[in-house]
Amino acid sequence: MKCLSHEQLTQRVLGMEIDARLNAHIDGCADCQARLAHLESFADQLSAAHEQYDRGHNVARARLLASLPTVKEKSRPVRTGQTILFWFGELNMKQRFALSGMSVAVLLGLCVLLLNPSSQSVSAMELMRANLAKAKSYKMKMIQEVSFVRKPGEAPSKSTMTGAWYWKAPGSVRMDMKATDPKSGMNNTNLHPFGKPGIQIDHKTKTFTRSAARRGHMSPIMMLEGLKKYTGKADKELGAKTINGKKVLGYVIDTKKIDPNAERFGPTELWIDAETHLPVELKLKMNSPVTPVTLSFVDFKWDAKFDAKLFDITPPKGYVDATPEPRSPAEMAKSMAAALKLYAELSGGHYQRVKIVYGESIRDDMVEMAGLKGQPLSKMVTNETYEKIMDVSRGTATISMVLRDNEDAAYYGLTVGPKDKDKVLLRWKTGDNSYYVIYGNLRDESVTPGRLRALEGR
Amino acid sequence: MHAKAKFYQKSVDRFQVAATSMLIMNSEEKPTDAQLVVQTLAGEHESFGCLFDRYAKMVRAVVGRVSLDWSTVEDLTQESFLRAFRKLDQLREHERFGSWVVGIARQVARERKRTLSRDRHQFVGDSTETISDSSLEMSEVGETDDLKLLMKSLETLSEQEQLAIHAFFLQERNANQAAEILKLSRSGFYSVLKKAIAKLALLVQLDSRGEGVKR
């Protein structure tokens, strides 16, 4: 078989599918391999050359936004009525009759739909979705209740945290969370301006840590992003009641319909303002194996005006910077591998089989697999396996952080297992021309973008 | 507080933190272009800033084909986005913002090219040569000779091939997103792109050997 053309080799560089015979030829031909390596290097050069288009971006952005209010003008409104009449007049008689007939049929269909009670919740959801999409900001109060048993035979105790949450379009978030129990003293502020570095402030210890810009998004449920996209109807209607003097309509929705990855959540109970069709209260339970958690989001205020300082990440005066030193990719991989190894041991030979890793779900899964779910606190915290899980918690937190914050990270636990020595389990971008990879058998290394594409079969 | 009670309290605090961390979930969902357009139309300019973040590089690459220098590229980019902002309520399919603003950028570039060729006060000479040199000017700061050669060779490709290369690399090699920007099907896009890259690779190879190229 003769050697591949430049175009055929380029297909491989671009990750396009090529005939198995051609792939086999490349594997056995030194000349084609050399040309392929040259093309991959060339593609990397093209990638590098395009970085120039990022020059001065932040300054240009600020300049653009500063000029917007002075140039925005309403375009001349299209006079819809006249346009429709003109168009209708252009049709022949047969076409006009056909169109009129169709219109009547559509109108009748709409009447049937609107009069059908089950269609009312669809309308309410649609109105809510439309109004949520337009919302520029909101603030609300969050109440998080954790229930646990301290010692065997004791009645369950509760620990409550309350918080003020603020959201500003397109995705800046601030959470001020405080434990109600003075013995705890927990009092934190988490600030994540959209697309910018964030800060976490611990008011109890008077320290703060800085974090990278979150490339991912806040929880689709908690930040109502899921509701903005929800196109279905409610599973149950709860009727009407009054909250804070407002008439509200209640609905129950399977949380997995709002967010398919919300494995640990019970149904969402939602109350929306009958006039504005915006949420007033939202409640749901999280079935964490560690402790069940009840979440209530109340006292919503929509399109509230916020002080500009609300999302200012300047730390309070006198607070100490406790931001940890950045670790090398190899150090990060080592702690991640320890967590993944323990998970595989507890699960009987696989990693967490999910598409998206949520928060500390890997750790929570391990607690459940260790048979500690629902155990009294005194038994759980002194259990040897629980201690092992806590020992690797830095690794689970690192996995969560990388997948949340890195600009190009991926996790393949759904399809990759401990025996897959040449398959990528987890990877993240470490530089312009490098990625760090953990394979199924937990060995790790740095690779080029070209090599990564070949490994991932792109 | 008694030591054991402190230990339990620490564990309970840890559960609270774990619960809160579950709320700060990773999601691969970012606001869609359609959402950002709706928010912009509702008066949220920061959302338009996000659209600028997503497409400014592509617009710069489009207008950069006729630019004289980087400040002109920036001006043309600003002009493209300002036009998009003014006409945003005319965009029917909000999810197509990317291809729409690229279309506006191409129009801005064409108008600029016409102005350049008509301007009697500015020596233009052979317009193709001048545009090539201006691309070098744009890329020369901090760039190696190899990259200069690369960018110069890019100009020998057709407009569609150049845009395919820009879209692919500026969308971080995401062929689906790049195809959407250029309003091509995925297979159609790949067809243009592979030819463009293969051609370019050969040109650069021949150029670097000093063999000259038939353009």
C-alpha cells in the first residue's frame, strides 16, 4: 500500500475517522509516522500562532462595555401589522382559504390545550422560564439543615446553617453562610465573580483563600440555571397559598428532570409568584450518605440593586492570606490517585461511574460503600475505613476542584476502569502545550495536545 | 468545650461544609449564547461582555485580513461588536450570535478594504502585497520567523479556508463550534479544513526549504 497523502494524514491530526487500513499503514511506516509527527507539530504551531488574537483583550473589553450605553439605540420597529397584511394580500384566493383554515385549526387546538388542566402547569413553567431568563439579579436566604445521630440510641440532632445568597447576571455569586449554633462558630463568605478569580473568607479564623476563576457553573439547581432551561411540566401541582402576603402556586418536580446528574436529590418543591411567575420558595432534600440535608431557599428578591462592593474580592482588613501554595501536577495527581485507588477498592473494582463529578460525591460514595450510611457520629468518625476516606479527602477535593476550575478538564470514570492502562481516566490542561493525564491504572504523565487527542481517539 | 464535644462539632461542621460543597457543583453548563443575548437585551451589559469574550478573537482574525496595524484591528473589532449591539434586537435566532457577529465582521472588513483601495491620500500600491505586510506587522511583536512565515502563508489560501483555520484554532479545536460559526455542516467544515491545513503545511515546508511556491 502506498504512503498516505498530506490530506489523509491531516485527517488523522484533526481527529477525523480514517480507514482502519490507513491507520495500520501509519503504524508500520516510518516515513508516514515522521510526516504525521511533522503535521501534528505544525498544527500545534498554528494553535500557538492564534494566541496573538488574545492581545489586549481585557482593555478592549472594558472599552467596549464603557461605550455601550452611549450607542445603544432602538432599531426602527418593524410594523408587524402592515407587513402581515401586505404579505397576505400577495397570496391567491386558494392560498388564503388554506391559511385561514389552518389558523382556525391551530386556534381550536390551543383552546383544548389551555382548557386542559395539565396544560396549566406547562404554561406556568414556560412563564417562569421566560421570566427567569430575563432576570438580572436576585438575592435569597438559604437554610441548610443537617441531621445526624451523635450516639447510638440518641434522638437525631440538627445543625443549621443560614445564608444570604446573591446572584448577578451572567453568573456572579456571593454566599454568606453562618451556623446558627454558637458552639460551631462557622461563618464563611464565598465570592465568585463571573469569569474572575474568587475568594473564600473564614470569619471565624480571620483567614481567606483565593481561588481561580470558575470555568464551570454553580449548581444548576441551586442557582436556578436548571429551571431556566426546564421545558417540561410539573409532576404534581400543590395548588395556591400565600407566602409573605403574595399569592403563590406550588409544584413538585423530579429534580433529575431539572438536572439529570442530580443523583442524590429528592423531588424539588417549588412555589412561584402567581403574578410575576418567579420563584418565591424552593425546597429539596439531598440524600447524602454522610448525613441527610434539607435545603430551603426562601425570601427571594428579584432584580434587586446590589452595591458594587458586594462582589469585591478585596479581603477584610487584618485577615491572613491562607491560600495554599500551588502544587505541581504530579503532586496533585498523587493525591487524586490515592482517592481513586481507595474508591476502586471499596467499589469492587471501578471508579465513580458518572459523567460529571459533583462536589464531594466521590467521598460520599465511599462512605456509603463502607457501610457507614446512617451510622451514629460516634461510630462513623472512629471507624477505620472512615479515617482512610478522610485521609484521602485532599485527593477527592483536588479532583472536584480541577474538574470545576480548569479550563479543559475531563473525567472518564463512566467508561474507564483500573485495568485500562492506556486509557485516560482524568486529565486537565497545565499549559499552552501540555496536559496532565491520569490513566485507568493510575499512572500519570504530562502529554502534548496532539498526544492527548490520539489517546482520546479524537 | 470538652475535647470530645469539640471533635464531634468539628465533624458536624465538616458535614455542613461537605453539604455546601455539593451545592457548588461542577457543571459543564455555561450560559448559552441565547441566554447571554436575552440578558443583554434586558439591559445586562456584562452579558454582552461575555459574548465579546467568546467571539472577539475570531472577529479580530476576520478583520485582521485587511488591517494595517493592531490598533486598526482593535478599532474594526470594536466597530463590529458595536454594530452587533445596536442590531441585537433584530437577531431572530439568538443561539446563532457567533456566526452572525462573524458575518458583521466580514462586512466591516469589506467596507474597510473598499475604503483603503479608494483612498487617494494613502499609498496602497499593490493592495495584496500591502495587506500581506500589514499581517506581518500584526504578528511581528514577540513572534518568531516561523510564525511570521506561517501567517504570511495563510493569506495564500481562499477566504473560506482561512476562516476555517481561524475558527478551528480559536474555538480550541472544537470542530462543531467552528462549523457553526461558519454556517457549515460538520463534514463540510472538515472537508475545507483538512485541505487548508494540508495545503498550508506543504507551503510552509517548501518555503522553509527556500524552494518557492506557486501561488
